[in-house]
Amino acid sequence: MLAGDTASRSLGIALDAVGPGSAQVSMVVRADMVNGWELCHGGLIASLADTAFAVACNSYGEVTVAAGFDITFLESARVGDRLVARAVERARRGRSGVYDVTVSRGSEVIAEFRGRSRALGRVIPGVG
């Protein structure tokens, strides 16, 4: 899935780790990612968290999509910051799942994200 994700690739998002129901991705904030206040655009922080969420909820080999998410921004990020998003599965029942993603800069938490997933009942091509 991530290999074909041109949006994440264009943001420079790298896959650092993946396991059953978990994932870690990272990205460095570039000059073209900041808003008029020279802060990383919140939508791009959400995209980083959404990518970690997507990798985690697809880690079982079943095509899974987002049913929705909420994000709370706690700190700002600036050009040159390396942001890391760590996704952890909280619940997975039937076709539904709940995942929490923490976005951090070093030891400082930048944002907290909660994603809700929905499995589509299809195996990811080439996986199963």
C-alpha cells in the first residue's frame, strides 16, 4: 500500500517500523510545508499521522481504510524539525478498528491523533 502512496512519498514520509497493529513513520519539515506564520501546516502533520495509521491498520494484510479521525495539535513544528508518528492499535473487532497515533519531535509531543478504520474484506494484493 505505502509503495503506491504518492502523497506520502511527495511529503518525504519514510517508513521506520511496522508490526501487527503498529507502525512508525517520519518526515522532516521542509520550507514548502510551512504556512504564513512559518509553522508546519497542520494538514501535513495530520497527513503524517494518517500515514502511520494507514500502515498500522493495513498490517494484517487486509485492505483497510479510514472511517474517520480526530487530531489535537499540542505544539508547533518548524522547518528542519524531524517529526515521528507512532501508531498503536487500541481495538480491533470485526471490520472496525481504533488506532492512536502520537506525533513527536524528539521527546516533545506535537499532536495526538485517533483514527477509526474499516476493513473492506479483501486481501491486499501480493500479501495473502
